[in-house]
Amino acid sequence: MNLFTEGVLLKNNMYSGTWINENNKWWYKHNDGIFTKDDWEFINGKWYFFDAQGWMIHDWKNYGDSRYYFGDYNDGAMKTGWYYDEKSSKWYYFNEEGIMQTGCIKIYDKLYHFDNNGAMETSEV
């Protein structure tokens, strides 16, 4: 099964596999021995992105013209909705496709303003 969003073809993992941790980095090995590389994958209800070597991406990632957040190295799942960054003490919002929002955005019938880095500037415009 494939999904199409924002002009990118995304694979939906319908096959089982195993997460492998190596030096605090994660791979996802399919039962056929293949690792996903430089691509998105939907695993157990969550989206992940893997780099060209097959390592799971974590933290912030620019992909195309969009910016995403994938949590820490033990998480790696693409975030959606509200996210509070404890390091910067700032709020961010990611749409249902995981894309970080900037500018003036309507969320649940309220307008919010986010700066060019995605940090919320005002809680309601």
C-alpha cells in the first residue's frame, strides 16, 4: 500500500520487521533482510524517516521545503499536533502530515502566530 502526500510517494509498511539498536542509533530490518534507506516508512501506526545509510532520523529534519520533528534518538516517530520543546521553552505545531507550521495558522477555530523557525509567538491572534 502506498500513500501520496505533498507530492511525495510514501510506503506503508505492511510487513513485519525488527528494530535494531547499534551505538544509540536505530535501524529497521524487514523480515526479508532489507533496511529502508533515504525514505519514509509507516511502522506500527507511526511515520519514520531513514537516512541514506538506513539509520532512523531523530530530532529536526528538513525534507524538501518542509521541516519535521522526530523526537529523541529513542523515539524517532514523526510528530503531529502541538509540541513543547523543553530546551527552548517554546511551542511548535505540526499539521497532520507532520509539517512544522509558520505564520498565522488557524487551529481548532483559534488563530496562532508562529515565527519563521516555527516557534509560537502569540497564543491567540
